[in-house]
Amino acid sequence: MVKRYRKEDDHSYTLGTTLTIELLKTQPDKVVCVYYHSQLRDLSVIEPMCKEHHIPLVQSDKAFNILSQKENCFCIGEFVKSEFALDPTRNHVVLVNPSNAGNLGTILRSMAGFGVEDLAIVSPGVDIYDPKTVRSSMGALFHIRFHYFDTFDEYVKVCGKREFYPFMLKATTTLKQAQPTFPCSLVFGNEATGLPDSFLDVGTPLIIRHTDHIDSLNLPIAASIALFQFFSER
Amino acid sequence: MVKRYRKEDDHSYTLGTTLTIELLKTQPDKVVCVYYHSQLRDLSVIEPMCKEHHIPLVQSDKAFNILSQKENCFCIGEFVKSEFALDPTRNHVVLVNPSNAGNLGTILRSMAGFGVEDLAIVSPGVDIYDPKTVRSSMGALFHIRFHYFDTFDEYVKVCGKREFYPFMLKATTTLKQAQPTFPCSLVFGNEATGLPDSFLDVGTPLIIRHTDHIDSLNLPIAASIALFQFFSER
């Protein structure tokens, strides 16, 4: 039966009807079970999808007490977690020690929006299968290949020949000045601390210039601006 | 004494030490009182600022029980709310019916970061003085002039001669194709519903092109990308 989510678990959950439909559309083979609340009136989309893929559809209000604090969640998908090999010929995002689940989900949404589908996370980093990340990605997670690495060097060994663009406040080249070479990796540091200075020697460090009225841009904002600048309308 | 914040109140609060310091730096004349928790060890920055501006500095753990659910909040500033006249010669952001406090704070942070300091909000819209907005703006709120309007037309009457750029999924000109005219207003709709179709007849509607793997970009992401494209390194 359903239990409170922990990082070590093999399964995670989509909390919400739209999100669960996105899961059923994109990765039906990963879905173990779909739970619905007695207050969910309309099963007309969910039920045929579950039937087609032989997925149990179970009414259980208890599952919602355990898994969801949100009042407007009436459908939950339980699915098997997996990890992927990155495509060395494609563009990547690299997040070094990201710490916030909601931020990670927002970055996934922007990646899917701008067609960058490979994500490397350098540990320690927030759990990409945290239901909060899944939810804030609004299903974009299911369009992304991702892999965790112990160090940046370990990532470099498998990522293929490419250009690196670390985003740092100490960089001297601005994002608007950059002349992108593809394939490439956009590299971002932790929300509070940014990238270590050692990344000044990696590829072409870039800065998104801003006024001194703020200390820095919010991480998902910085990542999304970079994705837009490099990949929108390519 | 301190009470739980409500939209009708004349006062609002900065929840956190860094945020309260930013308030004291930028708008000391608005500060009514500063509260600190018995666990706050270091008063070396706060105390002289309060003394200089004759602001009472009060130890009160009770204030924190009432105002803050966050564990790591040890300092609270109480300040008087105000509204501003927008500068008709400057660039503006216009938010039509924004509904999320955290999103609004993130947009304020990006506005301050890209030097756009005038914000119009068309009602109904989230309360800009909600402590959640103040907090997620990370103090950027104190660098912004803002004003609430009952309708977009009411805003147009006072905003001065300018170009309008409404952001809409139905627009045909992309943000990267736009040839900006200044001063201008970037106009964004509600998180869930976007702008009404009537805005297709206002100024030059723009779209931030994205793949069909997502329904839309997150609102603060879209607003920040537009601010970057129009105003960064001008």
C-alpha cells in the first residue's frame, strides 16, 4: 500500500489529476497504480487510459491523507523511478548541488519548454523524484533524461565533446555577448552559494548582468533566461 | 502589539534578518518597530540602524509565534504600507490579476534586477504586502513603485504615451523578433488563464515561443525572460 514518500523508495507519486494524466500519456509502462478520491467525479479520461495499459485504478481516500497535504488533489499516480543515460550529442543542463525541490521542477519545465532534454545533477542535490519536484515540473519531468554524478569531473568523462558555459557572478563575458557553440552544457551552482571559483577555468563562464539592487537572480529564473537565449527559435 | 497579517491592515512585516536589514537600509522612515527572538545572537547590524532612526527594538518570542511559521526567522520588521504614483516616463510591468504571492515576489526581484522600477497591478490581484511576497522578493519590493488599478483602461489613462507589449500564447510575433520602443509596458495575465483575447488589439502582442511539451512557461519565468530581453545591457 501507499506510504509517505522517502528518497530511498523505488516508487514516487504524481499528486493531481492533470499531472497523473501526463504520466499516463508519456510513461504508462512505469505506472504501478492510480488512486482516486471519493470526491473525484470525472473518471472519463483516467479510466480508459488505465484499462488500456492494465493499470489498477483504486479508490482510496486514505492514500490522500498519507501523500497529499493539498486540498485540491483527487488523483494520484504511483510509478517506478528510473535513471537514464544522457545523450552525449545533445545540449545539457548541469546543476551542481541544487537544494530546492520546487526550483528543480521549475527548471525542468523550462528545459522541456526550450527543447533541452538532458539534465546532469552533481551530488549532493535535491531528489528529482520528490513529489514536490514532480508537481512543480507540471509533468515536464517525464520528458527529461537525467543522471546523478558524484562530481563534475565524473560528468565530464561521459558527456562527450562539447562547450561548457558555467554561470557565475565573477564571469566577465555577459550572456548577451556569448557566441554559443553546440552541443554545449549550461552549468549552474547552488541557490545560496553559486558555483565554486574553480569553474572560472571551465569553458566560457558567463554572467547575466543585473543591477546592484539585488544580490542575484533566482536560480530557475537565471537558468530559464539562459535556456531562452541559447535555444529559443534556434 | 503584533497580530496575524491581514490584507486590510495598514502595516506589514519583513520576516527574516536579511530582509529586515534591507528594509532598514532602504525605507527606515516606514519602520514602526523591529522584533527579535531570544535566539538571535547577533544584534550588531540591527541595533545601530534602529538607534539611528529612533526605531524601537523589542525582544518578543511571541511575535514569532504569531507571524512566522519558518523555523529560521529570528528578526521581524513592522512597517507602514504605502502606494506610489507610477513614473509615466519610465518602463513599466503590468500584471493583470496575478494570483500567487510567491510568484509576485519573484517578479519584483527580476524587475529590480533589470532596472524596471514601476509596477501596475490590475485588480483583483494578490496583495503585494503579503509577507510571503515581501519575503520572496528578497527586499526588491523596497526598490519598486507600484499602484493598483481597477481596470487596464484606468491604468492607460495615467501611464503616459508609450508602447504596450502584451504577452499571449495567441500572439504571432515572437519576443526575439520584437523591435522594442521605449518607454513601454510589458503586460502579463493571470497564472492559470493568461490575458483575455481583447489584448490581441493592444499594442504589439508577443509570444515566447516554446515546445509543445509544456502548456506554458511559469509566469515569473516568462516575465523575467521578457525583462532580460528588453532591458538587460541596454
